[in-house]
Amino acid sequence: MIFFISQRSDNDLRTRSRRDIEDNHTRYDVVLIFDSSNSIRRRDFYRGVKALEVIIDKAQPDTHYAAITFSQKATISFDFTDYETAKQYLHSRVRFIGHNTNTQEALQKCRTELFQKGNSKLRPGARKRVLLLSDGSSNMNVHLTLYRALQLKMIGVEVFVIGVGNYMTGIQELVGIASSTNKHLFRVVNTMSLLQIARLIPPWRYIDQVQPPWVKEKFLQAELYGDEINN
């Protein structure tokens, strides 16, 4: 989850030099997608919304956010806006629905109406990210779900997924939606746990603070090659 609010993207680590990573300040435009189907209790849904609000507060302040809520149909709750306005809109515009789970429509609208539509408020040059919060697999047009996720990735979108639940029948679908399993896929027992974890995440300015060279070297090795940072 720290990787989500950090300034470093997956592409940064693979294609840029260490100096580029340290000196570059990247802007992100993020779409938050909320599963509002009937498999989630109303109380748990709003805890999840609160958790993402806390994460927004920890991320870099020039990040912009949009939101989609989906159940039987997907609805754009708000277009890209600054983080303060986004937090207000999470309270006033994101609502629990409680029907079927049409994940593919949410992913499709994310691509066609937020990332590719001409009058969208997507900022030129901003890195594109999606954060999906869901408790399992879709049950409408299931054959399109992974394809819609692939379409997002093909236009350069990083897809993060938070899976909620102790036993998730749809974990394989969530694995396929995420851009990777080591940095883009997270699992929590319930939304209360997610909220507690979100509160423990340090603000982005501390994640990317200047460290002694030997610490930076080990951190970059771990990010680039998956090596463990030894004490």
C-alpha cells in the first residue's frame, strides 16, 4: 500500500536511473473504484470509503482523484479533482447501492469516460492509476472483466486492487485485474482492518525523505529485484 502513495511508479523503477527517480516529481491522476454490491454490508462499504479517504490524506497533495461506484451498473461519482475536493465528494457523492456486481462496466467507464474522453479533467502528462476496492468476483458479463482490465493496462494505467474478505471466491479474478501481485494487489480481512492499516501508513513526504546512501541502495535493490532488505 505504501507503493501506491509513493512518488515512485513501477515504470520509474524499471526504466529510469536512480538520479531520475530521486529528482523527478511525478503527478498522478487516480480513479477510485468502489464495489457497492449486495455482498458488502452498508456499514462495511462506508468503512472502505473512509479508509481510502485516509489514504488520500497520506498521498502527495497534488494528486487528483475521480471515483466510480458500481453494483448492477457503474456510475461516475465525480471527475478528476484535487484531493481536498475529492475527500468532500467521497462523503457527499459516493453511495451504497447493493445489487449485483458488474465490475467490467466500472473498468470500461473508467477507460472510456475518465481516461480517454476528450472533456475529462485528466491532466496532460499525469500518470494514470486505478485503485479498485472489492470483496470478490463479478457476476455480470464475467467474460469481459479481465479484458476490460487489460484494456486499461494497454493505455498505460497502473491498476491496484484491494481485496476484502477472509475467504474470497473471486481472488483469481482480482489477481488478473491487478497490474502485478507483489506491488499492486492487497488483501485485508475486512474494511475495519483496512481502515486501521490506512491510519498506520506514513505520509508520502516521509516515505520519500532523504536517507543515507546505503539505505537508498538497499531500498532500490529491493524495489528493482525483489530482494529482501537485511538488517
